[in-house]
Amino acid sequence: MAEKRDYYEVLGVSKGASADEIKSAYKQITLKWHPYKHVNDSEEEKKKAEEIFKEASEAYSVLSDPDKKAKYDRFGHAGVDGQGAPDFSNINFEDIFGGSFGGFSGFGGGLNDFLNNMFGGGFGRRGGQPQERVFRGRDIRTRVKLTLEEIAKGVEKEVSIERSEPCPDCDGRGTKNASDVQTCSHCHGTGQEQRVTQSIFGQTVAYTTCSHCGGTGKEIKNPCRSCGGTGVVRKRVSVKVNIPAGVENGMQLTVTGAGHAGQWNGPKGDLLILIEELPHPYFMRQGKDLFYTHTLSVTDAMLGTEVTVPGLDGSFKVKVEPGTQSGTIVRLKGHGMPGLKNYTGSGNGDLYVKFLVWIPRKLSKNEKELLEGIRNNESFRPNLNRDDRDLFEKMKENF
């Protein structure tokens, strides 16, 4: 038998690594090598993934347990070997991944159940004691469309959604009488059946969804007619959502506990709000900064003038210097978008005004004669030796 590698080496952490660092390292290995990622690979690749995953799981099962870790740090493998097959009971994948691998309904609804089925027993189970299952409601995703003005000030929106609500006729129990809710006699409330198997690691226990209760761990006598025993009914509701100033297109906000209600008074899921920023008729946005284009006549650009520029917080008078070139940009500091708290900083961005010079397409005879008379004047000849690259050139990627 090949000599076991050092557990710290397996996880790629130092001996002084904290519990969070060990957990994070194991999570990264699991994301890459757990068998669900390799179900369509060749047999050789499947075997490689299984070996790496099992080695990492064995290392984590020791280093995540303070007592075992202390023994391993003092005596090495000798301090934890000789205790039978690796003990995965302290590995709760749904805790490590925050439920993000849920949805394996064929294996009881979670990653622990999926891995128990794949490898045989132990994942996320402590001492084999029956545990009452809690059914968290699903999350709800919806979009909220916002104008730039609403984003600049922050706004309260009322969102209409259809979600599962606790059944009012049975108070979410699934039956009108609490005594009619009983623990499944087949699985004793665990929602799973177990079978003992032999593997290369010794005797293990595999878990599958209870065929008697469908994985709920409960038996409902005299189910409620309104909800069919599920404890929830569908209902359209309105939820008020406070949108903070400074959000950006594509951001997602979470309203905790505003999602679907869980079965049998389980905790509610969350409402996930995806921000959709509507196009603005005047402004283009880049983070906290706004960009606006103003067209000048040739004479205004040559002689200088004063123009009115719109802003989200009112209009502004902007001086146009004589000889302003097409593409010149003027910066109005602090008149852009507000920063999103704890994300983009608290200060406002800037408003950039780009001037374009409009050239007339048609001229009258008198206008042509007037311009011909000054065509060759020195002032009307472009200075090709200029080396004053303006702000527009420096920021043209924003346009």
C-alpha cells in the first residue's frame, strides 16, 4: 500500500492554517474533483477524481476535527490510523457550500445525500442519530427596471410576485390537527433509508430517499384539503423593496425571507432582485460618472459662448471658450452618480460634457463669398504641430 501523504500537503495548506483556511482549501478541491463534476469523463478520469476527492475528504475529516487534528499534529498518521474506515461524519457539505449545491432531488435534496449515495454513508451525519428535516422555501428571482433618476436618489419599489405562503386553513402544518402530523415510522424522521455495503475502504452505509414518505420524514394523516398536506398555498403578493442610490445594471439585491415559504412552516427563501437600468435619452453612464454630448455651431465654437447643460440634480451653465475644438471635454466635478454604500465609495462621480462642432452642409452665395475671403487667413489654418492631446483622446474609450 502506498504511503499516505501528509494531510496538510493534500489540502495545500500550512501546518498553522486556521480552520477557515482548511475549510476553504477543501472547498476548492471539492469544486474541482468531486465525482459529480466527472460523471461524463472516461473511467480513468473518474477513478482519478474519486481518488483525489477521497484523499482530500479523509484529510479534511481529520484536520476539521479539533481532537483528531491535535492527535495528528502530535503523532502523525499513527495518531489517527487504526480506527477503521475514514470518518466523514463531521463533513457537512451543505454547510461548507452554503446550500449552493442543493437540488439533487434524486438523492434526498442536498449534496450530502448525493455524496452519501455515491460513496456510501457518513457525509454530514453525526453519530447516525435521526434528525428532523427542515424544509427551507425556494428563492424567487425577479427584475426591477429603474430610470437613471431613480437610481441617483434611491427609490422604494413595490414588486408583485407569486409565492408559496403558509396555508391559512391548517396554519402551515399540512393538517388541521397537530396530532395528525407524525414521524415517518419507516425512516424515523430522517427522510432516508440506509443500506450497508462493502467497498475498498471497508464497510460503509449508503443512504437513499425514503420510499415511504418521499424524503419528508413525516406522515400526514387527514391532509388539509386546501394545501393537500404540503402546508403551503400559492398566492400573489406585493413586496416593498428599498433600492439604495447608486446601484448598477446587473446588480442583484437580496430581500431576506421574502421568497417561498417552506413546507410545514419551514423557513422562507429569499427574494433576489436583479437591477435593470433603463437607457437614458441624454446621458451615458460609466460607473459613477455620466457623459453628455453637446453640439455647438461653428461660430459659437470660434467666438465662445455659454450653454445650458442638463444634469440629474438640475441644469448648469457651462462656459465655452473661444476656439473650442470638436471633441473637447469639460468636467463638472461631483455632478455624476452617487456611490453605492460599501461598494463604490460614498462620493459622487463627475459629469463630463463633450462638445461637438456642427459644420453646415449648405451655404448661401454670400456666405460662401464671405468664407472664401478669409479661407487663407492665418487664423483659419490648422496648427498641425499642436501637441496638446485633449481630455477626449484620453477618455475616448468611455464613448
